[in-house]
Amino acid sequence: MRVQWATDQGSDERLNEDFVAAAPGAVVVLDGCGLPLGTDLGCRHGTAWYSRSLGTRLLARMLDGLGPPAAPPVGPPEGAHRPAGRPLVARLAGAIADVAAAHAGTCDLRAPTTPAATVLALRLRGDLVDYLVLADSTVLLAGPGGVCEITGGPYYAAADPAVAEAALTGTVPAAELDRALLLTDGATRLADMFGVTDWAGLAALAVDPGPAGLIERTREIERGDPRAVRWPRAKVHDDATVAVCSFGR
């Protein structure tokens, strides 16, 4: 599996609260929940720290014991999702617990504004690809049959490990994929906000001109609407991150 990625800060007024990291066979992408500047988070570290801390711990847990599956998956025919267990949920729950323990002594984790993030994770496990989606970031699975878009629901990773159970997960044979893309919502705007392309078009842009080119195309559209009038949005420019995982066929 080959991974290419790009990330871009949305505003000079705040740190990039997205986080991306990859290791052989695994990649994570997180989008920190950017509350209005000045919001009391009950945490002295901040949202960017939370995304980075959770992302690095999750990646480490994903790599622990990584190996080929005991048996091939069974289920729907080629091209469909095979919900062969939820192998990444426990690892996300453990990572959330790790981060909570790291700052529970200095921060108020009971605050409703405690730092939180969306989570995307993908790993190659033998001949299988496991993915996890928590909250409103997106995974795109692209293969000969087209592009499948998976966007999560309303629950974010924060201080409670139990939220990991709300993640969408799945396992797909690597042989059925050309590539998988992990995108924060700042990088999906061309398809889900601006409507200048569809999900297949977005997946194509992530390959040519590539992750950085996709983000720059998004910035061009945003700069053409500097007051967020044509496309109403809370942030004129949001942090944007794209990771493209390519599989040899």
C-alpha cells in the first residue's frame, strides 16, 4: 500500500487542527472540532494537541499485532461491503482512553467543550483492508465498480472511549480496490458543498493533480466567495486533509 497525503491550514488565526500520519500498512486522518476562538475547552492543551495525541496513539495501536487474517471473509458478492467484524473499534477506544488518561490530571474532561475530533483509519491486513469512520469525515473506496462514499454520523471522539462503538467500520478485499481516500470535511467541499464535481470526480482529482492539487482547487473556489454568500459556511477556509492509499492490482 502506497500512501500520499497533503494537509493545509484553513486560517492563520489558529493551528491546523487536522492530523494525518501513516506507517507501513496503516494511515489515520483526524479533524479536530474547531470551536469559536476564545471558547473555554476546559483543557490547557487545545484541539490541535488532542488530534495529534489521539492520532499517534491510534496509529500505534493499529500496528500492534498487525498480520494476515485467520480466514477469508464471507458475505456479499464482489463490490459490496463485507462487515467482517469491527477490528478497529477496540483500538480506537483504547486510544481515546490513553489520551484521556494523559490529561485528566490537568484538564476538565467533563466540560462539554472538551477537545474532540473526527476519526478516519485504514489498514492493510494481509489481503484485506479494514476501515473506520467516526463523525463527518469521509472515506472513498474506489475500484473497478466505481466509488463508494462512507461518511460517519454525529458522534465525535472526545474523552469517552465508548463513543468508538458509534464508528462505521468495514473490511474489503484489497484486490477489489484501486485506492482508498481519507478526507476531512474541509477537503470534500468540492463535492458536498460547492457541487462542482461528484464523489467519483473528487476521487479522480485526488489522484490527478493529487492531494495538494485537490486542496488548492478547493481554495480557488473558496477565494471566489470570500464572504461565504454563495455557499454559506461557518469557515470561509477550513483545515483540509487528503490521504490517498493505492493498492497494487
